Amino acid sequence: MTDEQFDCDCSFFKYRNQYYNLADFMRNDAADDSPLKGWHGVCSYSYFSGLLVKLCGNDVIVGSFCS
């Protein structure tokens, strides 16, 4: 991938000095009473922690979770 393709591809984002691709996130279908409700995607680091994303147009809101 060229630098220009990387800059123009909006599926990549940088969070805490690391690049992520939205394709690596699984769709979140959390139950209504779940604290993960409202987030669009989940990328797990382990069984107990990971990243959450919420898509707002061309912007990505990122959060982390740990249980």
C-alpha cells in the first residue's frame, strides 16, 4: 500500500500511537442492558479487555474496556 492510499483510506485510524483498521473490528450486537450498547464495533485484546469504536460520519470515537 502506498502512502497516498494509506492516507486516503478512511478505514484506518490512529489511537495511542498505534494504527488500527476498522476491518479488524467485529460488529457489536450487545443486549439492551449491556454497558457495550451503543458502540458499533469491538476488537478484543483478551477475553476481558479490548477496544470499542463508534462511527460518526468520517470520525471514529474510540474507547477501551476491561472487566
